[in-house]
Amino acid sequence: MLIILLPLILPLQAAERETITLNISAGKNLNIDWDHSKNYRLQLPDNLKGNWLLSIEQRGVDVTPILISPAGEQIITTDAAILSVGIERLAFNAAVLNGSGIKLPLKTKIISPGSLSIKLQAVDEPELYLFLRQIMTATAFLQDKDAVIPIGVKCNTGTNEFGKNPGITTRCFKAAREQYMPEYKSYITPEELDYFLADSARRQGLFSDAQRLYLPLIRQQDDIRVQALSLHGLAWTVWQSGEQKVAESFAAQAIPAYKKWLRQDPSNRGVLYQLLSVRNIGCLILHDQELLGQAEACYLGLQPDVSIANDYSTEAALIGNLGGIYYLRGEITSARAQFERVYALNTLIGYPGGQARALANIGLTEIRAGNLAAALIYYQKAVDLAPQTTVTGRTDVYRRIIANIYRRLGETQRARSIYVELESSALAKGDKQSLAYVREALALTVDREGEFELARKYYLLSLESQRDLDNTTMIVDALLALAEFETRRGELEVAGGYLLEAKQLLVNVETASIQNRAAFVMGKYAIQTNDFPVAIRYLQTAQNAYKEVGAGFVLALVNMALVDAYKGVQQFSSAEQHAKNAIQIFSTIRPENISLDLRASFSTRQRDAYEKLIDLYLDAWQQEPSAGWSRKALIWSEYARAQTLREAAAQSDSAHTLSLELQQQRRDLSDRLNALATIRLNARENQKLEKLNELNRQYEVALVMLESFDQQHLPQSKTKLMPVALDIDKLLGELAETSAVLSIYLSEHYGVLWVLAAGELKTYKLPVNKNLTTKITAVIAALRRPGGYHDVEAELSELGKALDPGLPTGVNHLRIIADGILNYLPFAALPLVDQPGKSWLSRYTLSSSPFIENANGGKEKPIWQGIRIIADPEYDQGGIQHTEKQQNADMIYPSDLGLYRLRGSAVEAKTIAKLARLNMGGQANINILSGTSATRSAVLDGAVDSTDILHFATHGIFNPEGSSLAGLALSVVDQKGQEQPWLLTAQELYHAPINSKLVVMSACDTGTGKLSAGEGLLGMVRAFLYAGVDEVVSSQWKVSDRAAVALMRDFYTGLLENNQSVSEALRQAQLNFVQSDRYSDPFYWAGFSDFHQ
């Protein structure tokens, strides 16, 4: 048993004081209230192994060092009335206490009684040695009455900068060497200071500076300790720079130096730990070279010495490395088991840094298994633990991986916001390595978003950072990223220059992943230079390598590149097979146990693979129009559409299985997320960066918690979705003579319109050019204002001609399956080619759908038996009880977002209710929620009832934070004056048990949303379809209250009184407006659309 006795009284009174023994447990805080009338003895566990920090802290008090001597001797402060440590924490090794001890000169200070926090936690061995040397150095200066600034405080943990901002440590060492060496050379040698300086440079990632400082130290013969440590540090430095053979050489030289040191000081177990550490470098080099069998044998060969050392932290590191071997082999279950052992060991010794790393590695196995929601949870837990460790930058590393996961899912905006924050953090810390990583990640993200100039800037900055670090491996990686980017942009001469430099450096790079990436990039470059045989050779090399390591996502990208390569040599069947391979790989790795919103984002990545195959078939169609290629392209375009919606339909009953308790838990989590989302909306320009960053972190945590809940409690799809092949002949046979289906496909190279009508399938080529998005954006912007139609008549006419297929006479109903930017287009306003001055609305009943499968959907006319109307919510927060409002100072209300109460919607509600009473019969369930009764909870609680129609007459919000946070603005206060969450979001509706057949949203912005390739518009409409609603009517923009009341009156007249279908009733209401004097402008009617499940 190790005993540390700390009498907290004046020595003359020590014998008269009561002694209290404090039992210290590893990894747990012990908080005590103490006074100087008592003595305190710290009793440590008798089974301590490895390296530890003893932290004894008192807030707001100048701290004083204590004295540690060998076990069995008292540890006494001189005239001290405080239990504390000179630099807030004391590092020691369990073996050191049994050896020579650590003797620290003391400087005392009498303070008043107070509260103490005592904690014992494990640390890495390299950290231990540095801490010990720092403490000894610090106390040398503490002997002098004033010489405490250079190292005694600021270079160590007294300012909590050490280990977090190595730049400050480096400056302190420089000052110490220049100013205090002459006077204090008896306490620390110039070589020791140079070693600390080199080690600080290495920890900052300044590898060139570190090597320059280490090299003279390995040549000196006077101090074997400095020589051994410098060889060891140099081995780590060159290994981190990617120079594995050089690292192996320095590690080999360090081993005999440590053995010589151990012979001189045989009781020093710290040297034994260092010896294990430097031997581990050899294993890591084999690991890096992906010589996995040799690396595994190397790690296993260290196990006997680890057992002798009796050090849990070293054992955990070794097991973690073995887990890494199994991970690289694709043995994910074995890898996870090792990482779980590592977590258990670090939990045993109370080392949060080790726990965080283990959780992150478990998260890595979840990523490989495709369980991205689980991975997010593990990494978020690692983020929560990371601030408790002395290891630098771990929080930022884990958050960068979280952002990488979002980027992989296609959630580029979410990823980008994290990267921008991490870039600021790296700049503030001067952390060049992290800066290089995050800038490349930002480049990839903005590249994906189409901001190419900004992407080029970040790619170049990343390369510049890697050159500063002089890391050959990462320089090649950055050069390859730039070459790939410039190749895609068509800047082949620039790309060739980057590739030439990369090839020259590759001879010094042994990392297989970089070699594989080089083959991939060179293959893509060869495609652009029309050297297709060379491209195939490079890409096949990359394909074989990625198959071996199981890199599914990259393997899919390689297969997509092979499609273009084989097209170039006219090998159609090979190109077709590689396109199908890519689709199959994406289907295999398609995440299932994540939120529907994230699944939809992932679909944008999968869509690229589908486009390769569809474009291939369309190439063949142009060469052989009658050979059936167009039909194949249509079938595969259906496979590519709205996969997430299909999955949601298969799971539509899942939320009904939630108990009321679980439903409330989910609602509470959603409340938190919604509140943070609205606060962030208002905080963008009004809050300081620090406040905004904190909001961003809180938002990330809330989002992960909600997704974690859904993963745990909601059934997930168990099959990789592949729709049943579309039977076009059967569909044409079932299609009514008066109906037609228009299916549109847009890619970078093609625009195609398939028309199914009158028993035939016809294919038309659409003009696809870079101006299409500009034209449609201009049209939508113009139609959103009265009179704007006249400003874009030419654009509308051009679009009408392109999209008018010349349908057979008698067709009066169009089902439109739009794609890409055309999802935003109000087709009803397009002019007819053969009737100038008339729109599509005048001839056709229009409806939209995400896919073809049910061509006659929406023609049935259900019997309506109930309606719930939500209108005129209370937006005035003045009615909230004062104490409640004070507790929510950061809460954002509708008024903060410029939303005002819609008094006209109350009239709308009464008008609709009157029509319902007249036409639904006496047994109908007709209910109005307005004012303070129109709360979010009332809507969700009532949605489970069998109400055929849900009608919302309130503001809609399109949230740029994400489609799942689009929402409907409801009452901020209930009838009792209690504040209520007021935003009903798409996120909540994804799994809401809604039993309605029809949802009508006459509010503004309810028909808009985020555009997702292959999925369509993601927003409130899609959310209600996810929830199982058959049909949704919504508006893309806000019209006047009177216009909305009039249009809804006419719509419900047709629906309830004239027994029309939803699409027929909406068309008639719109035609009434066209024929009126007041509302004939498309502004008043074109924004309303009918969407089918």
C-alpha cells in the first residue's frame, strides 16, 4: 500500500491535530471540505500499475508543490496550510514511488480553508517522463523567490497550456535557456532543454524543426538519457513524416541506448517503458507497410515484456494495435472485441484519453460495418471524454471524423460547418497538421457542392500546409487530390504537372493506401487524355487493391471510372458490368440504421453510379433508337428514384409500435433539436463566433442523440432495397386513355423525357445546358411576385416547348415524375405550344409523384369522414408566464424570424369547416385548432386519430440547416399560458403515426425543400409522405390571406361538394382564379401543387 501523508497544519501543532485518511480511487474525483486544524493522509490503491497524474486542485488559489519521497516515508509540506500541487497536477510512476522518489523543493503559501478536488488518473508513459522532468525543472526555479515565470508556471500545466498549446511551451523553453541557464545550470542541462524544445516541436507537428534539434543530441555521448530519448523522439518524428525506413533505423539505435541507461539505473522502470515504446515503433512500421502478419507477430512478441512491466496502459496500447491489424484485414468482429478490451482496461485505470481513443476505434468498426448512426454515437462519446485528457487536439480529431461521416452521407452543409469551426481552432492553436487535414476536407466538401474556385483554394492551402510539415507521404496525397480535381475541371496540363511531381515523390512512399490512390488518379487522368488502355491498367490495379482491403466506397468510385475507360475502347458489356458493380457496392454499403434524412443524403452519392449506367443505355439508344435501350434506361431510372421514400413506406407502421412513454422521450429530444436549430438561425449574424461555435456543438450532440434514439427504438429496414423491375407493358395496359405519365431524367450529359400514353412508350431528348438551372430559378423567383410572370414569358415559353411531348388528343391528366431542378418548376404555369395564351393548367389535371409504380394513383375518390384544421396560431410570446419566459432567454420566437399572426387563416378555417359540415354528414369528425389551442403537442396527439384530412393554415419555414428542420410554425403558448415548442418539423414527422389520407398546407414555403439527387424535394411534403399520408397539397410561396381563403374555399367545394379527386378539385380552384379578374396572375395560383405517395 502506498501512503502519502500531507499534514495541512503548522509543524509545531502537528502532534495535536486529528489525522483523516482519504482513500483515493483511480479515475474518480474526491471532493472534500477541509480546514487547517486537521492533518490529511492520502491513501492510494496498492495495485497501481503504470503512469499516473495526481491532481489536487482548489479553485482561485495560488498553488504550491508538495514533496514525494519513497513509500514508507512521510510526505511533508513546509509550513503549509494547503493541500495542492505547484503546477496543479503531479505526474508519477508507481515504480518511482518504490524507488528513489521525487524530491521537490517547496515554496509555501498560507491560505484560508476551502474545498478541494482530488483525482488520480492514468497517463501515457511519454507524457509521464515529460511531466516529471518539467516538475523538477519548475521547482528549481521555485527555489528562487522570483524566478518562477519561464518554466515554473507558464511552461507547465499551471496555465493549462501545456499539452494543449505546445507553442507556448516552446517559447518558454527558449526564454528559459536564454535567460536562466547561466544561473540554474545545476538543475537542468542545456541538452535537456534542447530535448524539451525538440519534443515540443514534434508535438506541434513541426517535424523539420524537431529533426534539426534532435540530431545534435543523438551525437553527444555525455548523457545517455538525452541520447536515448532523442533517438526515440527522432524515430517518432520521421515515422510521422512517413519516412518508415529511417524511423526504423533510429528506433534500432535507441534500443541499445535505453539498455545502457537501464544498466546504469536498473531500478528505473520508466526506462523499461520507453524501451517497450521504441520497440513498438518497429511494429508500427510493419503495420504502416500493411505487412499485417509480421506486424501481428511483432506485437505478440512484445506481450511477455508488457506482462513483466505490469503496465495496463502499455497493455491497452498493444491490444489496440492488434485491433488495428484485425481491422485492416477486414476481421471487424475481432477488431471490435480488441477495442472493447482496450476500453475496459482504460476504464479500470481511469484514463479518459484511452477510453476516448477506444470508443473512436469502435466507431471505426461501425463505419466499416455501415452502421454510421452508431459510429456517430461512439465518436460523440469520444468527444465528450476527450477534454478530460492531456492528449492534444483529440476533440478536434473526433469532430473531424464526425464531419467526415456527414460528408460521406452527402450532408455537405452539416460537414462544412464543423470543418470551418475546426479550421479556426487549428489556426488559433498553430496546429499545422490539423490545419492541413481540415483544409483538404473542406476542399472535398466545397468541391462536392460545386464551389470550384473555393475548392481549388483549399486544395492549394492543404498542399502548402503539408509542404511546411515536410511530410512526403502527405505531400503526395495532397498532390493527388489536386491532380484529381484539375482533371475533373478539364485543366489537364495543370493536373499533369501535379501528377509528375507526385510520381517523383512516390518512390519514397511505402504506404499502400497512397500507392492505391495514385493508381486511381492516374487512371482517371488517362481517361481524360483519351489513353484508355493505360487508364484500364491503372484502374484495374486500384480495383484489385481496394477489393483486398474491403474499401467499398472507393471501390464503387473505381468501378464508375472503369465504365468511362471501357466506353473509350468500345467494350460496352464491360462498361455495363462495372456500372452495375458500382450500384451493387453502393447498395451493400447503403446505411440502413440512420435517419431517413441522412439516408436521402447518401442517395445523392449512389445516384452517380446509376447515372453511369443510365447514360450508357442512352448512348446506345442514340445509336440504335429501336433496340430497347431507352426502355432499359427508364427502368434503371426508376430504381434510382426515391429509395428513401420506398424504405419509409416499408417501415410506415414502425412509429405506431412506440409506447406513449417512448413517444414522449422522442418528442423531448426533438424539442431540444428544434430549439437549437431556431436559435442558430437567429444567431448567425447576431452572436459572437465563440457563442455560435458552442451552439453548433450543442446542435451536433442533440442531432446525434435523436438519431441514436431512432436507431435503438424504431425498426430498421433489413433488406437492401432494389425495387421490383418495372413492367412497362403492364403499366401501359393499365393506364387510362385519358391519362399520361411524364418521367424526366436529368444528368450532366443527358436530359430525357419518357412519355407513357395511349399504350406506347416514347422517348424525347431534352436540351440540357448550363443555363437550365438559371432559367428555372429566374422563373420561380418571378412567379413569387405579382406581375412577375410577364418578366419571364420567354423562359416559360422555351421550357414549355422543351417539355411538351405533343400528347394524343383526349389526354387530360398528367402524372409528372420530375428530376433535379425541375422539381421546383410549377408545370401548371407552362404555356401550351399549340394554344398561345393558354397554360398546361387549361388542358390538364396535374399531379406529381416521386416514382411511376402506380400510374393511376390519385384517380380514386375516397369518402371523406373527418377533418382537423390548424389555423391562426398564437405567435405573441407576451402571454407566456414571466417566470417561464425568463428560463428561456435564448429561445427564438416566430416574431424573431419576421413571422406575423395570420388572422385571415381563422376565416379560412371557418369557411372550410362550414363546407365540411354541409357535405361530410352528421357523423363526421370536424375539429378546429386555432389560437392557443393550435400547439404542436395538440397536433401530434391528434394525428393518431382517424382524421381523413389534416389542414394547416399557418406559416411554413424552410430551414437552411437541413430539410429535416423545415417546419410549420404553431402556437408559442398553450391555453394555460405555458410556453410551448412551436416548430413542427419534418424530422418529427418522419416517424409520426399519422393516419390521414390527405394533408393540405396552404401556408407559404411548405412545398419547398432541399433538392436531393434521385430523391426529389426533401421538406414538409416528403415528410408527410414518409409518415404514410397518401396525398399532400402544398404551396411553394405565400399568397395574400384573402387569396388563400378563396382558393381553399373553391378547392374544398370541389373535393367535398362535387366529389372530385384531389387533383381535379385543385385544378378547378386554380382555373377559377385564372378566369377571375382579381387572381388571374400565376402568382396567386401556380404555387399550389398536388403530390402523391
